[in-house]
Amino acid sequence: MAQPDFCSTGNTGATLSVDAARLRTVAAVAPMREAETLPLDFALGRVLADPPSAQVNLPPFDNAAMDGYAVSTGDFSGHGPWRLPVSDRIVAGDTRSVILRPGTAARIFTGAPIPEGADAVILQERVRRDGNTLIVAEAPRTSLNIRRRGEDCRAGEWPLPAGHLLTAPRLALLAGTGIPEISAFRKLRVGLFSTGSELREPGSLLQHGQIYNSNRVMLRALLAQPWIELTDYGILRDDADTIRATIRRAAEENDVVISSGGVSAGEEDHILDALRREDATLDVLKVAIRPGKPLTVGRVADALYVGLPGNPYAAAVTFSQIARPALRKAAGMTEVSDIWLPAVSGFDYSRRTGRREYVPVTWDQRDAMGRPILQRLGRGASASLGPIAMARGIAVIDKEMPRVSVGQPLKVEPLLE
């Protein structure tokens, strides 16, 4: 069998832009197809597989949007004020078929059905009441303060398209149209492991030359999503056979495999060799990103493989910018996540060009346009934990920008929370 094309990170192969690496990674994903039926109470955070049809109109009938008085605008000819007798009282849940008598008003409360013959609701604060007579100084317009039947969704229509994440408001929309259960894509199976003989789990005793495994905790937290089923394979020592066996097992058991560490070109970085021996197809190996240049993306058997750098900040940035969009597509999501916000620099920073840089920032002030005034945290070193722990987000600096000055427009993404 011919070996797949393979380039060794740090030695050969073109360096890709962040956007190109993201597109190539997403293109390597096979979207989810398997689905299961879930009641709405258990569907929060899942991905809609098949668009359900609304069982009823939403709202199911014309109803009052405010407390007030239901009237017919045809009764307000000439010049006011107008005096109308109050002929009825209608509350939410009233099942009567009320007909508004011409020339009268009906006391009505929020959510109550609009009586036949009425086409406006006047707010109670905009009228005076003299015994059983309503005094109106300003003529209402048609449909004032009325929620029309089916204005949110009509029976038989799709309230939501497939591929949408089911948030609390979206579940409320489905419930309001009478839908009791939905078809959701099954959870995306993700396997996770860390590599490095120097790693130990928090709580154990450190010897000289050893460090605690912070990446595992961070990545587990980032992957703690209702649409993900996570399997943690723990820490793998720097042994080629152990790493290869774990990659094979994880690829057999999961849709996506994510590792941290071991993707550089050092003698103890065995990930690439293990992938080659497993006949993996590799799509991304070097990215023009700071931090996080060494990155491995490809397919092992039927699983997407993402090898993140071992340094914590580099792992966080490459996960958010490249791995997360691929995970969303793999889970069946069709919505594009874009949460970059306009901001302005509150710091000066000179840098080397050639790589797009992501800088941990915080802010406690805004400019006259409401944009956050960003303050840079730490030096942004790829192994640093303090700056990202205190950051409210990360700012992006274009690869050809040699200097950032105070007042310069930037973009910030609040995603390291």
C-alpha cells in the first residue's frame, strides 16, 4: 500500500494562513447523520436533525399585547375626546366567543383573546374611566397592541431549520407551536488525550522536571457541551507504541480525536510518526498563527484527528480558531458562529510580522462609540497560564501589522471564559 503524502511539522510543507487552515479542517469533517428522538425537556443544547412542523399557529388566536381596552377603530370618527361604555371584561384563558358591541369597549388583559369586532387595544394608561364609561382622547390605529394569530409561526411551517442549536428560547418557540419532541443528532463522540512523560495530574506529588497537566482540565471544560460525549484517555507517556495504540483505539471509538502535545518535530514528539504508521491522511501541519504554529489535522480511519500544541495558551487559541468550527460541523450544526466584537487598543505593542497573533486582553472602560478599550495581559507566551486565566477575551492582530498603537481599532473575541 502506498503511503499517504506526509510533511513533517517544522521541517517541510507550506505554512497555511489561519483562515485556510480553518477551511481545510472543516472540509475534512463528515457531518453527523445519526439522530434520536428527544422530548423538549431533554433537548437543551442539542442539535436539531429534522425540522419539525408547527402543530398550531403561534399565537393561536389574536390576543392583547397589553392590559387595556379592546375597541373598534371605526368608532373614532370626527374629533375627540370619545366616550364609550364598557360592555365586557375579558381575561387570559377566557374561552368565550365574545362579540364586541358597536360603539362600546371591552376591558381586556394581556394574553386574552381579542373579541370579534375589535381591531385595537388602547393601553389602560392612555385612557380615563368614569364609572362604566371609557374616555379616549387620542384615536387608536388599527392593530394597536394586538398580537396577531400566527405572526410568530403558522401551523405546518418549520419554526426552526435543521442544524440549529437548541437554546432555551428556541425550545420555547417549539413548545409554543405544540411540538412535544424533536429529532436531534446524536452526541458527537470526542476522544481526548495528553502526551508528555513530564505530565502529572493535579493532586499528585511533583518530582523535579515534572509539571501538572493543565491542558486536560482546560480542554475538558471547553468540550463540556450538551452535544458532545467525551471520552478521556488520560496522559500518554512519550512512547511511540503507546501513542499509536491509543490513537488507533480512540479513532475506532470516536468521531473526533483531540490530543495536546507531541506535534512538533522533536525526537520525543511521536504523534506524527504514529499517525503515519496508522495510514492517516494529514491536511494541516503548519499554521501562520501565534501562538500555536505546530498543528496536526487529518483523518485516522473514519475519525477526524486534531493534534493541538502542548503549551496551554497555544492549545486554547488553536482549539477556538480551528478545532471548534470543525467540531460544530461534525455535530451537524449549520449555523456559523461569529462572536468577534469591535474594540480599540489601549496599549502599544511592537511585534514580528508573518503570523496572525491572538493576544489575551481585558477591559474595564469603553470609548465614546461603546467599544471596549483593550488592555494586554502578560507577554502572550504560549506556555503562560496567568494571562489567559484573567483575560475577558482575545484580540486578533493581523499578520502584517508590525505595531499596535493606543486608539487603533481591533477585534476581540470573548471566548476564553
